[in-house]
Amino acid sequence: MPDYLVTLESAWFLKDVKSLDDAIGIAISEAGKRLNPAAKFVEVEAGMLTCPFCEETLSSAIVVADTALVGLVLEMKVFRAESKEHAERIAKSVIGKALTEIPLKLMDVQEL
């Protein structure tokens, strides 16, 4: 059975933030705290988007009226899964238990 790298995208909502950098740092920190210790092997990074007009890479975070929405990328290695779909279900289950009420969306599944 092969191993897979599953990449999920999540949306993190924050209140009372002063800057974009603060929002990204707080979102990564809070996600890490909720994933630790049950899923401390999950990598958490700030998400990036591509501008449809200029094709430059942009941060997937926005702050309006001291309220932020931060896009996070969560990567998890799944060992000995039966298929890509099985690896996806395992990753969503493990991460979803730690990050209850946080929306998760599959971005990619790669065989290692």
C-alpha cells in the first residue's frame, strides 16, 4: 500500500486583529495549538492565491474592521492508504477531529 501527501485548505476566522501579519501569525499559532498533540505531525502554512489579472502571488488573508479571514494550507502524510480517496478520508478525519467547526477542502493528494 502506498503513502500519500494530502493537502487541505481551511478558512480561519479571527476577531480583534490589527494587521495582516498579526492575523496570519495568530491563525497559524491557533491551528497549531489545536492540532497539538493529537495531530502535531500536520504542517500548517499560510495559503497563497494567484491574482487572475496580473498572475502575481498574493496572501490568502484579508483584514476588514479588525476582523480577519485567513486561508491556511494543512499538509499531512498518510501512510499505507488503500487509495487516494482513502488517504483523503483519513486526513480529513484526523484534522477534522482537532479542528472542529473549521471548514476543510481538499487541494491535492500526491502519492509518495
